[in-house]
Amino acid sequence: MDSNNHLSGPQSVRFIRDTAAEDDFFGTHSKIGAAIAEAIQSNDNLKVIGLLGAWGSGKSTVIKQIEKHLPDADQINTTLFFTYDAWLNQSDHPRRSFLEALLRFLMENGLSKDNTWEDQLATLNGQIEETETTTSPVLTPSGALVLISFLCVPIGMQFFGYDALKDYLGDENKVQGTWAFFSGLTLILAPALVSSLIYLYRRPVRCPLRKSFWNPKNWTKNRKGHEKQSVMSLFANKAIEKQLNRTTREPEPSAIEFQKLFGDILSEIARTGQRIILVIDNLDRLPETEGIAMWTTIRSFFLGTNQSTEHYQKLPVILLPVDQDAVTRLYGDQAQSFMDKTFDLTFRVTAPVQSEWKAYLHKRMKAVFGSETPEQWVYHAARLFERSRQMGENITPRSINVTINAIATLWLQRRNDGIEFASIAYYTIFRVWADRSIIDAIRSPNLHLVDLDPDWARALAALHYGVTLEMAFQVLIEDQLRSGLTTTTQEHFGKLAEAKGFGDAFLNLIENAGLTPMASLPINASILLASLEPADALWIGTAWLNLRRQLVTSTNFDKPDANSLQAVQVLLKFGGPKGMRPFIEGMVQKVSNLSATTAFSAEHAQVFIDLVGELTSSAESNGFDAPSFVINADANGFWELCVLACDRPQILTALSTKLRSEDLIVELVRNLETPEGWEKIIPRFKAAVLRSDINHWGPLIDAARNLVWSNDGRHPPMAAALYILGTLSVEDQIAIEAMQSLARDGHLQQRVQELMSGPEATLAMVAALGVIFGPPFPLRGDWGQALVQIPSLPEATERAFAQFKLEDNLTHLLAASFDIPEFLPLSRNLITRRVRSGKLIIADIGKVLDNLDHFLGCVEPAYHRKAVILMSQTFGFWAKIESMAFSANWVHILRTLLEADEVLESDREQAVRVSKNGLQWLTDHDWEDTLRGNSQALELGQKVFQIRNESILAPGTDLDGVLDRLMTEVLQDGQRPLIKRWFYASNLLSVSARITKLQTLRDRFNGAPLHIINQIIDVGGEAFLRDAQFLADADAATRRVIIPQLASTTDARRLLNHPAIFAAWVKASTEATRNYLQEQLNVIYGTAPSEDQKMLREVAKKLKVRLLS
């Protein structure tokens, strides 16, 4: 953002006054003024000069220039300028107000000191008014009481006479005289007494016993309610006025009478030798009727015949600055003719050229905002002025001045609100247009403002509504929402939602959408509102409720698409339970009423199904009755929708139709019998089976049987016919009889032979049916050759199994390959594929384990191990293994599980446990058989020993006796395989039993041939030499094992196999034995070839025996 465009301007401004400029900035005004001045000076008989120019073009400046030039042109006589503002005197009588203004001007300039002209003007406007007023006072009730009391005075005078006084004061002092005296005195004083009592009644304090009663203020103020009343108001406060008005009016004076008075005034001026220039300004500002009246006045005063002015030496001149457009407005097409007749001369003030007015703008901007005004401000203002000029606005000096003043006033108000100067200038220049419709002004600006103010839209709204930038955004929300609900992104919608007042704007928009809005409004509004998730907003519940209502009542909801589905989803998810039931019921009806040609087209059918699913699920979760969607379509359209809902039973059962069962079955028969229906029949038949709409399958079974009976196996719908018969044969007796008749008559076998070369789908269907049903379904054929010709047959067969939903078909496959050896190639291929993929499903593990040889025969050898591993992961496997008797298969399974790296550790532990338990119960015969050659059990035990490195058999097993029995045979025959098996078997015993067996074997070395002893030591190794505890009887061990080896260099070399053990024996032997060993070693060394002597020296070194030579 340009810093010069921001609020770095002055803190105060100097406004431009709307007065005529003294200086001619453009240079044209002075020229026009000089020309007019010269015309006036040289022409004494000029009457009216027209000065035409647009509003604010500088006509007043031209008048100023005329004033400057006229004194120079006429030095002898004085020229006076009288300006009459027609606009200022609007609504006054034009002739009277003009003459009154002229008379005041003349009197102010000393041209008339007599009131004669005013009297004559008053006479012309004569209005005499006489008023007579009669006022009659009205007594108050108090005044009436006082008045009545005056009547008592004459009566009292009668009692207060001489006689009464005499009687009262005389010697006799008569009682009658006393009463008469005081009665008369009372009556005489009655007015004073009544007045005093009334006066006392008006006092604020009326009790003499209270101190405040005697306060002087108590006697000068009235009580509450009478504070402002005078003393006289006690007696009179009302009056009746009678007024009589009498007005005398002369008839309305004519133009001639005014004209005569005007002529007399001009004659008076002419005698002074002065010339007057009359300027009638702002005539073009008057309303039409008053403007015409003023024109009429001008014509009657200055253009009519007036004999009293004929002797003028110089006539007064009328300067009439006027906008030609205003004259056109008054007189229409006759405007030009009217001006030609009115004006003696016409001068025109033209608009300034672009460079001139821009320079003028620059000057005025500097004058208002100061010399430090950013140049960028002037540049922006000029751009905006230029745009207004292009739109037809006239750019005049006055328009520039007025606009700059307006910009300055607005800038002073908003300079601290963060609004850019460019936006303030734009709004001021185009205010009328912007105020007419701020939304349109923002939608379609007259000038692209982004480069001037990136936030121009909010700035215009803030200026228009007189609010801050933050609050201004609220006024834009609703319009942006209205236009953006169909186009805006969720990101932009989220930004709108951050503004204050968003909720109210959103509610207002959807609530004012009408009773039957277009469906797009609630659909798009729901999707966008869901993206906000304003769960804590108070208005959100009302919004969801309104959107639900509007979608139910909306129009044009005839093409379900992804948006309508999403809208229904969010309306079901959000908004709570309020209004949920009527919404679901309304949408069920709305969805049911969808047109068949749109809702059930390929483009919209899936969305339709999804809509049904959403509404059905929501009804169930809210505890409502399951809705029913009546499909307004024929049988073909109905089945099409059912196919889409096949994998969603809840939706499938929610679909209903008014069609009869017979109509639906007829459509399925037509699909089976006509080419266009062959691809549709199987999925539609599946849907029919799931829905249970068909009460009687007879027509479809007959059609399928006839198709199989009368057509070649390669006929395209053959697979569908076989599938229908096979599926229905599970329960339908008619289908069972149809299949039996086809098998009995040889038709099925014939179809199998025809299909051996394809197509794969039909052949796969035959294979699947044969596996499922077994005999008498014929499966004989060259399946191996079929696999060669149709490599994809296994995949097709698996698909056929899936169609029948028979996933646990392994036992059927095994049975089929056992009963029909020709079927074995396909069966092996299928089972091996499942093993290889790890998707082997075994429903009856017991049967598979009982027939393990046959099962493994149906698996390629490379996958036997994996097959066993997969079996171990099947439910019931370990229970079956534990119950099995010892056998080669039992050992094979357990060894595989113990040896395979990919076996789960838990399964390996299970295999160890089962193996130990099984070996524990082998008989004497089993063990002897194992040791003599059938080594499966021994190998199994050895594998367990390697894993656990501990004995696996409890004491007392039959293996103990077998090892003792075979020990003699080991020492006599020395067969290496037997020796190895004997040692392997000894590892299975407990530790103590094993050591005992090894010691027994050691003790029986005495007398055994050396080669057998060496064979035993080679097989037993260091473990035997250590565990048999030869060191405990080292002397015997040296004599029986070591010394005999020195009989030949070949045997002597064996002493280097376990030198440390042998050296320990020698060291622990008796001295005699050691000496004898030394002697024997020296003997053989002395006779040995040189190459063997080196070996013997090494032996001596290892055994720590010294050679003598």
C-alpha cells in the first residue's frame, strides 16, 4: 500500500468559499469579460446579454472580469452593477421582489433617498387591514363572593346609624342597640373580611399557631398551585375577546403597472448620468414554473415597449448568466428560439481543457489541504474526476471546488478511521450513484480501486453507512452471501463468518427466501454452514431448522446430485432433534416423488440410493418408523435401483413399488431371454432374492431350465441360467427337480464338455455349482487342459463362489477333487492361490486335519509350510491337534510350526506345549521304533529341546528303558546313526536321568573297542565328556581313553579334538599313569615320520607331557 495514499495528510483544512474568483486562472474568463465590457461601452442600446455556460463553469468570474474592465472603458460616468439572485428570492412575486431589491440597491448607493418609490410599490401590492378588539373580564368564584359581600354594605349602614350608635353608647345601653351596632359594623366590613379570608386561604401556611405563619414570605407568596398568580387573580383572571377584521385589497396589478414603475425608476437613474448593469443570477436554478415567471418578468421590464425610457441616453443592460441546459429544460425544443429572441448578444463560457482543469485541481487541493498535500492524493483525485467526466459529468471550476470541499469535510470526519484518501475521494465524487445502491457500487465500481485501496469495498460501505471499517463489513455480508452461496468456496465462506453480524445476515437471507425457494439455496447454504461447525452460536439451531424447512418446501429438486446428498447429510447430522421428524418425512415424500427420467438415470441413481440410505439410517437412529420410498418407475427402473442397493439391505427393504410380483418376475424372464438383459439378470436376480418380492419363481426357473436344455454351453446367458437354478435349488423344490432332470438326462455333462474351451465365466459357474452340489452334478472333463486354455479360470471360479456367497468352500473343493480326480488341477490351483494370498478360509478344521495328506496334495509343495501356518490360525486347530494320536502328519504339523520363522510366537509356544505332551505318552515300542530309524518323533523332540534348551520328558517315561536296552547295542555295533539318535533321545530326559545314562555309558567303556569309543566321543562331543564326569575318575579315563589313542598316529591325532578336557584328565591322574603316558608318547614319537612328529609335539604340549627326545 502506498504510504502517500494513507492518512498522512494535514490535521486541518481551509475550505473554499463559493465566490466568484478574482483571478482568471484559465485565461478565458478575462477575455470574455473584456469583450462584454467593450460591447456595453460601445453600444448604448443593448438590453440583454446572454452568458451561457455550464453550472460552475466560471460565469460569475466573467462578471467580476466585466466589473474590472468597465471603469477603464468609461472614466466619466460611473457604472453600477446590481446583482439580483433569483434563486435567493424563490417563491416571492418576481416583479415585486425584483423591484424591491433594485430600490434597496439604489437607496444604498445614494441614487434614491425618497420613499416615493416604496409607497408606489406598496400601492401596487396594496393590502389594508383593520382590526377591532373588545375585551371583557370574567370574575372568578372568589371575585363573585367579594362582589356579593358588597351588597351587605348598604344593609349594614342601616344598622350602623345614629340611633344604633346611641343605643350602644347611651346610658341605658340597650341590648337591641348593641346587636344592631355590631351587626351593622360586620356587614359594612364584609367585603374586607371576605377578601382577607380569601387572601389567607391562598397563604402557604394558614395556621396562626405555627411560627412560619408570621414569616413575611408567607404573606408575599401564594400556596402551591397558585405561585405565579397575582393578587387580582383572586377576583378576575379570564377575559372574552371579540375581534373584528376588515381588509381592503386592490385588484392584482398588471405587468404594465409594474413596467411603468420600473420605467419611472430608470428615468430617475438616467437623470444622474449613471449607467446600471443588472445581473440576474441563478435563474437556471429555479423550478420550472418560477423560472418561466422570472423570464416573463425580464421580458416585461426590459424587452417591452416603454415610452418613459425613450429619452435614455444609455439603457440599462441585463447580464443573464445561465446554463443552456436549464433553458432547454424550461422551454424544450423552443429553447434556442427563445434565447435568440431574448438575448441581444450571446457569449459562451466553455469548459476548461484537461490540462487546465487538472492544474486547477492541483492548485485547489493544495489550497484546501495545504502545501504538504501528497502528490498521490492529487493524482488519485484527478483520475477519479477524469472518470466522472468520461461518464458524462461536466468538470467546471465550481464542481472542482465543491467536490474538494466535500472531500475535505468527509476526510476530516474519517481521517482516524483507517480509510484511505482514495476511497474517500471516490465516494465523494460518485456519491449520488453510490448512495442510490451501495451494493451495486461495490459490485461494479466505476474505476478499479484495488491499486488505490485494497480494502476499498469495506471503505465505501463504511462511508455510506457512517460506521467503522470493521462494522462496515457486516453490510456486505448478506449480498456476498446471496451471490456467493452458489459460487463461493468454504474458505471464503469461513472468512465471511468471522465478521460481526454474520449470523443475523445468514438468517435474514434464508428466512427471506420465500416459502418455496429454489433447492440450490438451502443445499449450498447447508454445505457451507456445515464447514463452519459453529456449535456454540446461538443462531445456529434456528438456521438448521430453517434450512430443513426450506429444503422440504423447495422447488426444482428433481436431479439428485452430490451436493443435494451432502446437504441432506449435514441437515441430518447437525441441528439436533428439533424438527427432525417432519424433515425426514418431508424428504421421504420429496425423494419418492422424483421423476423417473432423472432420478433413475445412470447419473443420479447412485445418489438417489445414498439419499434413501441417509434418511433410512437417520429414522432408525432417532427411533422413528422405517420409511418407505415408493418408486414411481416401471419394473426395469425399479430393478435398476434395487441392484444399486444390493449390498445395503436396509436401503433395499426401504424401496417399495406398486407393481405386482408377476410384473417383476416377467421383467426378470425378459432379461434372461433377451440379449440386452443378459448382463443385468444376475445382479437383478440377486436383488430379488434379497428382497423376497417374488412369491413364485416358477416362470424364471422354467426359462432357465429351457435355456440350459436347448442351448450350447457357450451361449452367453448360460452362466446366468445356471446361477439361477443353482441358487434356487437350495430351497425351491421346482429348481431342485429342474437340476436333477438336467443332470439325469446328460444335458449338464454335455454343457461341461462344451465349456472346456470357454467362456470362462460360464465354465467357472459350472465348476462352482459342481463343487457346491457335488454328485450327481457332473464335473468330469479335462480341467488341466482347461487351465492351460483359460489361465484366468481360477479367478472366474472364485468370483462364481462369491456370487453364491459360499466363502467356506474348502471342504467342498477337497471332496470334489477326491471324488473326481479330473477336477484336481483346478482344485489344487484354487487352494494354492488362497494359501499364497493368505486368504485360506477353513470352516471345518477337523476334516482338513483328518485328511491332511489329501489337503496337502491339493497344495503345491512350495506352499505346504504356509498352509500349515494358516491352519494354525484357524479356530479349533489346537483343540484338534491335542486330540490327535501320534502320527507322521501330527509330527509334520508341529515341526513346521516350530521351525517356521513366520509363525506367531504364541502359536510356537502352543506347538512346544502340544509336542511335549504328545511325546510324553509315546510307548516303549514307539521310542524303540524311533531310535532304530523312524526318527520323526525324535526330531520333533530335538526341535523342542533346541527351543527350550531343557528336558521335555518327565521321569519314568518308556524312553528310559529303551536307552538302557540300546546302550549295549551302541557299545557293540558302534553304528553312528544309532549313536546319534541315542544321544538325541538322552537330551529329552531330565537332567539327572541324562547324566546317569551318560555315566553308565562311560563306565561300560572298559573292554569296548577303541573305534567304538572314538565313535561315541565324536557323536557325544564335549557335552558327553563333560556331563559323563570322566574327570571324577581321571586315572581310569586316561587309561581307557587317552593312552589307547597312542597306538597309532591316526588315533593320536584325535587327542587334539578336545585337548583341554584331556589335559585335565592327565593332570588328575596318578603319577604312574602319567609316567606311562609319557613313555608311550615318546615311543610313538620316536618311530613316527617327521611329518607326524610335529603333530605329536603339539599333542604333548596340549597334554603337558614332556618328550624325552
